[in-house]
Amino acid sequence: MSAPTLRAVVVTGGNKGIGLAICDKILKDNADTFLFLGSRDKGRGEAAVEGLSNPSRATALLIDPCDAGSIKTAAATVQTICADKKMQLWGLLNNAGGMGAAGKHLGSDVSGSELRLCVKLNFTGCVLVTEAFLPILGACNGFLPRIVNVNSGAGPGFFANASEELVAKLMDRTGTTAPLEALADGAAKAFDCGGDNDAVSEQLQGIGCLAAGMRLGGRGQFAYCLSKGLMNAWTRQVAHQQKGKVLVNSCSPGFVITDLTAPMCEARGKTPQQMNMLTPEEGARTPCYLLLDADITFTGRFYGSDGKRSPFHTRRDPDNDPEYEAPAEEEI
């Protein structure tokens, strides 16, 4: 019997925070796996690889999910290295993201262009990366390849605040990215209308981003929730398109201590422990489960930080939901 093929996985945004913890857990727990640690900066990526538990099975991969040229080059690099090492690219974990300038949480100081950047970081870039790597993903040792999109509670949070009509459209697994991109454009135009939050809320209600009677809070937080909601809607689409060929799932790592969340602690004058935040290592558990566990045979699902299947359309808090039961399966 021939020896099992060494499988390879790509993790974007792998040089710090949750991404770095994911990369280290992959290598610690899976001796048959080679890691491409994705980073927007070559030096930071290489430094991150040197600090991993098993750097001999990893290499830094320069990839900027907001740059089509960078993505194309990265995919070609991975294909070449896999061929040279006789490996099969088997997994893609889309972890890179952020808020960009939309990290300004309060007031009306987030522009339409800043919303668009947030959407590009968390949704459009994820789509571009996935489209580039799909052609070289393949089954390995009898297991279908996998794609995991790192989302957050913000994704279901957006669905929960949107109109029922929009939620139905977002949950349509047979849809395309064009309406999702148009929705983001409509929200950006609402941000640029020049009005206060009441005026912007009215425009967002008009396109379904807010249900009737809902009012916009922090614009930066809305931009982030929108971007993660679009990512989850697209996750269902690509899971449907790749059914039987690639397993595609999304998850929340939980409320994790990172560069993105640290300002929230400062704003509230609390420590991460007081806010019941998770460590990056704890946040890595569900993404790694979906990427590498041998029992994963499902696709098109969203999972919480506690490793339980969760609804796409409403937020749940694993810390305060001990009796939680997964909802009925959404068809893919």
C-alpha cells in the first residue's frame, strides 16, 4: 500500500492573532499536513513561521486578499510548491479580515468608501482568494477538500437586524455574488447621503439592511456586520455550487483577544477577562475542527465558538446558552 499523500493547507491572515494560533494548532495536531502561512507582509510572515511549533512543515506565503495580482501569484506559488513536494492542496482557511478605517465605532464618521474597504477585507477578498485556489484544491487520502471561512457573531447579527425579505434573499443558496455586492454599494451610498443616523437608517431600511423600526447604531460596527453577513450568504452559495466536490463551512471563533477587539476593552475600561474574551488559542478550536476533523462530511453550515452548529440568521451566545440545540438543517 502506498504511503498517504502529504496534504497542504493555506491559511490567510496567519501571521498574528487567531490566524497564528490556527497555524500552530494545525501543525501540532496534524503530522500529515504542510502549512502555507498567508501574510500581507513577507517579513512578518517569515517571522511567524519561525515561531511555529514545527516550522519545517510550513512556509510563509505572501498574499494580500485585497490585491488580485497578489492572489494570483500566491496561487501559482502554492501550485508549484505542491507539485515539487508531491503534496495535494486540500484545505483553504479564509481568516484574513478586519475593519479597516471602519474601526471607528461611534458616530457618523465612517464614510461609504470606508464601508466598502471593510466589505473588501471580509467578503470580496475572500471570494477572490477562493476563486483562485478552487482549481487546485483536490481530495486527499479519500477525503474531500475543505474551505473554512472565519466569520463572527457579527454575521448572524446582520441577518437578525435585516428585513425578512432581505434575509430570504441572503439565504438563497442558488444566488450569485452580484446582488451581495450591490447591497454593499447601496449601504455605502446611504453612508454618503450626508444625513444623520436617522436619515441613514431610513435609507438602510429602504434596501432591507435594517428591518422597519430598527435604527443604526455605530456605523463602523454596522459596516463590519454587513461584511460578515455577506460572507455567510456567499458561503452558502459556494457550498451549493461545490456540493459533492468541496466541503465549505463558516464559523465564529468567538469573542477573542486580538488587535481588532482590544479597543473595545479600552473603550469600556475593562480587561479581556472581565469581558469574558477568549484567547487566540481558544478561538482556533472551531476553525481547526471544521478544517481538519476526519468526521466532517457536511457543507454549507455555520458553527459557533463552542463547536456547535448554529443559525445563520440570528446571533447566539455560547457562554449563556447551555441547553442550546441546533436548528433544523438549512438545505444546500
